[in-house]
Amino acid sequence: MASRRYSFRMNSQWEDFLNPDVVRRRFATAGLYLVAHEMLVASIKEPIIEFFSEKWSEKKDWHFSDQYRREVLALDPKGKEDVLRGSISWLDKMEVIDTDDLKIIEELTCARNFFAHELRSVISTGEMPEFERLFPKIVYLVTKIDRWWVINVEMAVDENWADDEEVEPQNVTPGTTLLLQILEQVAIGEGEAAWELYRAFINDQRKRRH
């Protein structure tokens, strides 16, 4: 009986592995998650580096200022001046993110490591973290962090925004949020939904030519 169940499972796995639609979707799901996670990491690290760094060069990238080392890198809980860990601690200190968000970041990182290091298993067996549950968490964190920078830094120094003009956070949608939503729809959308944005774009371009 056990051998029959094993044989059935193996046949099912081979059937999926030889199905182009199944394999393509697994590749797309894994790739989209990895790209989205990299965007989250960028949202965590890069604005802080740009905010504290004094200069940038093509060869050396951003130059870490002494202030950045004191106020960000020194916050690394492991004391190794790791940029990501220090940046997460800085965001927590500034109350951009909270304790629940820290747990989410840890969960998302574990999933990212699985997708990156167990990709062969993901493609061949379909065993993977719950993308449908985890991807919205990436979008949530990217939106929350980037929105904070837009409201508290970019708009704060923009003369086009009056000082007494109150901005509702939910009305601020960062470009990274839109990009993630577009990638999800185009890369793994079902049927007509996957083509909706493309067709709308093509139709708009045709109208502009006439």
C-alpha cells in the first residue's frame, strides 16, 4: 500500500514537472518572490544610506559618513556593522516599523532563503513557502517604509507642499508599491487578468498615434 502511494506521488510529480504551464508558473513564482524581497531589502537600506551619506561615486558607490556609522551601523544587534541589520534597527528606533513588522521581516527572509537555496526542489516538486500569504506582506512593508520617507522627508523639504497641508498616509502610494502590483499581475496573473495592463497600454499607444 505504501509503495502504491509512493508510486502515485512520483507519477504526479513527474506529470507536473513535464507540464510547461506548471513549471513556468513555479519559475515565475520563485523569481517574483526573490525580486520582491530584493525590493524590500532596498527599501530598508538605500534611503537611509542616501540620507546619511555625504557623497557618491561610480567606483565606490555611496560613501558612509561617520554619522551613518554611529547612528545606523552601530545599531547592528550583532555588533558587526551589517548594513541590513543596522538599517532594520534604525527603522525600528525611528518607529517606522514595529515589533510585529520585525517578525514579518524575519519570516520573509526565511522564505527568501528557501526560494534561493532550494530552487531545484521548488521547480521539481512544487514545495515552496506560501507565496499567496507572504507576497502581500512584502507589499505591505515596502509601502509602509517608502511611504514614511515620502511623507517625512521628501514632502517635508518640497516647497510645493504647504507646511499646514495635512496628508493622509493612505493617499500616498509609492512607486515601488505600484511596481510590485504590476509585476504580480503580469507575471503570475491568471488568464485575461495577466494581459489586461499590456492590452490597455497597447490600446493607449494606438490612440496616441491617430
